[in-house]
Amino acid sequence: MNRLTTPWGELDLARFPDDPRDPFRAWDAADEYLLRHLAGIDTEPVDLSGTVVVSGDRWGALAAALAGHHPVQITDSFLTQEATRANLKRNGTDPDAVRLLSTRDAPPDRIDVLLVRVPRSLALLEDQLHRLAPAVHAGTVVAGTGMVTEIHTSTLRLFERILGPTRTSLAVKKARLVFCAPDPDLPRTPSPWPRSYELPASVGAVSGRTVVNHAGVFCADRLDVGTRFLLRHLPRRRGPERVVDLGCGNGVVGTAAALANGEAEVLFVDESHQAVASARATFGANLGPDAAAEFRVGDGLSGVPAGTVDLVLNNPPFHSHRGTTDATAWRMFTGSRAALRRGGELWVIGNRHLGYHVKLRRIFGNCEVVASDPKFVLLRAVKN
């Protein structure tokens, strides 16, 4: 936990889940810079009496600081939503002071102040600006924020093309602001997302199949090499079983499992609303609209009853925004062990240098290498 000093008071903030192994703060200099600007520390204060929308808030720092103005938070992240709820409660704020929406929800009809925490994904920014543009009017205050490494010429061009003339501030503590003046005469065009592509040959059950990607999903234009390696070595199983595509992304791994075993019951899980929407679309495109599967936005396998899963397929992320951390992998591995039946298996694909075999042996008491190449290793752990 850490304390953020804002123009509206001090806040105790934490990321979600509040993991002692996670070394990162729940806010950064970009959040501070934007809050100072809104309060008029170095210029005129921004009128926050209208509808305030915060898009892309990382861990709820912006929403918690502005809770007195009843903002609408729009995020792709389930973890961000949970962090926001926890941070509001932690600071004695009514949770209903902030309206929480996902990127899949319809935004407000009118936006008077639009605050954008620039995401890592340019595609997600593009999609969200297209979705928000119809609610923006000539008097809307539009301000973005990010670290200097997150704001590029392409970022500014997106704001300018979709909303109107755009400029940036000077950098402060390696953070920068983006100012956009909405142009109501710009044509409001629909988002170009989702997009789809056909899978290459030699990737097992899904060779030549269609993948659908909503904006912001990892490797939206092609199949990433790690997933390709996993698909080539996917376990060949038959009969009724419960399979989890954990951290499902666009759902290609779980779809492959369903195609390889028609009796499998597949659960797709991801903390990204965009990812779960992609997985649903990919599964439907390849197995038909009436095919049964379960799709869940959540924190790993929390909420899945213990001892109910036969197989977990996992390509864990090792980045959290700009930080590198193994906290997510630990939660995925420990959650998998709890959810698996005795004899159930966790299959993990990862870069060799991440050393997942050490964690799996500590958690499961065993780990074997199924396949490897100079970059990737596919590991199998069994719950005994």
C-alpha cells in the first residue's frame, strides 16, 4: 500500500490483489500530473461539475481522487475495477460515488470532461476514442496522461484524427499530458475493431481456422510464437473433461482443445473484458453459435470450485503495465492447483528465462518438460 497526496487530500492506495510480493505502486507521476492540472495548481482549474469520464485508469487512483465529482470509470481490466472498489472502501468513500463500466459497456450519452490514461495498446486507445467520440461535444475538456515512454506521435495522431486538434505539455517527472480540443465537424466513424485472421497450417486442431480479436488483445494481427508452440504440442485427450483456458486472450487455445475433444467442457477465463469478448467470438466462429462453453471475466481461477477441473492450459503474462513481475504467474499456478482434481494437469508455456519450472515444483511437487526449443519451454505439472 502507498499514500498519494492529491489536491483533494491524501489517499491510501493499493493494487489488486494486494500482494506483498508485488513491488509496484498503485499510482505514478502521470496520475499526479493530471490531478494537479485538474485542480489548477499551475493553471486555471477544470470545471468538474458535469459528467466526468475516466478512461483507462490503472488501479483506481484517478477515480478515487475524483470520487467527490462522481466520475464514470471505463476500463478493460477486471483487476482495475476490483482495485477501485477496494481503494474507495479503504479511504472511506462510498463505492457508489464512482460508476464502474467496462470497455464493452455503452459509455455515457454526454461527456463534459474526458480523462484518458493512455494505454499501452494503441489499438485499444483507437477503439475507445471511437466509442467515446459521439458523446464528446465542442465544450468537452479532453485531457490525457501517461509517462513519456507511453505517448508517441502515433498516440497524438489518434486523438487528432478521431476527436480534434491535439497538443502535449512539457514533461514533468517523466510524465506528460495530452490536450485535445474536440472538433464537432469531424466525421464520427465506427471503430475498425474487432478484426479477424486465418490461422496458418501446422498448428494442430485450429490450422486454417479463424481468430477474432477485439482491440487491445495480445498479438491481435497474428498468432504469437509462444501460443503457436503450445498448439503444436497440445495434449491429445478424449472423453468428458473440464478444461480451462486460463488467461485466454483471443481464446485460440481453448478453441483448439474443444475442436480436438468434442466431449470437453471448456471454460475461458481472463481479467480483460476485451479478451473474453474475443474468446467468445473465436469459439463461436469455429464451433458455431450453438456450441456450449463458459466465458468468465475474473482474477484467474478464483471462484472456480476446488477439485473440479481436469486440465488447465496457461500462457501467463509476466508484465503488469510497465513493470515486470511474476506475481500473476504465482496466482495462476496456485489457483490452478486448487481448482484441479487429483491427477489433473496444468500445462504452461513460457520463455525459458522465466524459470517457471522452479515455481511449479514448489507448488505441485513435480514438473516435467513436454517440449522445448531455444526460446520456449512447455511444462506439465500434475496434482497428486
